[in-house]
Amino acid sequence: MLQITQDDKANEKLLEATAGRIKQSMDAAARLNFDLEFPEGTHMGILEALGRGDRKMKPKERKTEVLNYFKDIASSSSSRSSTLPRSVWGGSESLRMAAKALQKKIFVLIETTYGNRKGFAIYKPQSRVHEGGQFLSAKEHACTGKQWEEELRQERIEAETTSSPLPIVMKFANEHYNSLHFKTPNDPSPPANMTSSSLAKYLQGFERSKTEPKTDLFGQFDPEPVTDDPMEDSDNS
């Protein structure tokens, strides 16, 4: 979804519809085993980061407001022209629920606001055990640049070997997430009118826009410490 062209109206509508379904899936993922995914002690921190609620709220109210956060994400506009309020912005918890819903890793490159430092995280779907039973979840894993690079490299190799969609890679900077793109030689142009089935086939070699630069993921990594971006991001957030 992050990697097909958006200059065609049919593609744009398909992207918006799919984004809406993913956001609804994130809401469902959050509600499934909510108390295990979001212990009571985490609610206030989540809400404060989003500017929702205050410390005068009772525990039950905080829980309701966290649930409302995911509900509001699910019902928010997916149009590229929309501007969303901070109260429904994405963050670590929404990324975790996206990884849980999609059952797919999400690689995130984090640019800090101080110095020229980078952070690296991978959101991984996983099974958790509770009272003798198991349930699907996801967890954020912080890692070094070298670990992040190697796992991403392996994910790409596996995706290409099995003709699966390439890994999801995001960059977080200036309070916004942008998608990062693999450079695939001789990228084909997408069909004029994409369907769900043709989209699945197309998600193997692609570009976001013919006018946007693309960078080879595996030609620009530096040894530790990492100081340069391994990828370039698009202008879309």
C-alpha cells in the first residue's frame, strides 16, 4: 500500500479504502485482549502523549479514552488531502496494533531532534502466554543500526524469494511518519485500474511516484555508529 503510485485516481481510491480497512483492523486488534495489551498503568502516558484527557480522570475514564483513541483512528479520514488532529496521530501503540493486525513486522527509523543521531525499532507480531493460554499480540523491539539493517535485509531476501510483499519501512521525524521505499530496477508502471488481486501481484516491484527519488536500501548503510539515512523518504507523511 505504501509503495504503489498515487498519481492515478483509481489507485488513490484503492489506497484510501485499504487504509481505512487497516485502521479498522487496528481498532479491532486493540480491543482484543485490551486489558493485557494496555495495562491500567500505561493509560495516562498514552493519553498525555496525544493531548487527550488529564490526570483528574478516573481509571475507568482513562481506559475508555484509550479505547476511544483507536475508535477515532478507525473512523478518521484516509484521504490524502485530509489533515488529522493530534488526538488521532499515530505512535508506538498504534504501530504495535498495526503489526498485530497485519501480522507483519514494521521497521521504523527514528530521527531524534538533538544532534545527528538515529534510533531503530522493529514492531514484531508475536504470541503471548497468559494463564496457560496464548493470544496474538505485537511488541516494539529497540535495536542497533546493525541489527536493524541485518533483519531488514533478511526480510527483503525472504520476500523476494517467496514473491511476497516487501517489508514495511517507516521513518519518524518532526512528529510525522513517512514511508521509505526500496529501489527495484526497471520498476513497472501500475495497471490503470488496480483491483485487490492485481495489487497483490504489483506489490513486488514498485515506486510511490514517478517523480519521487528512490534509494537503494542496501547500498548506503554505514558501519556502526549509523549517522546517515539508509533510505530516502517521500514527501508524504
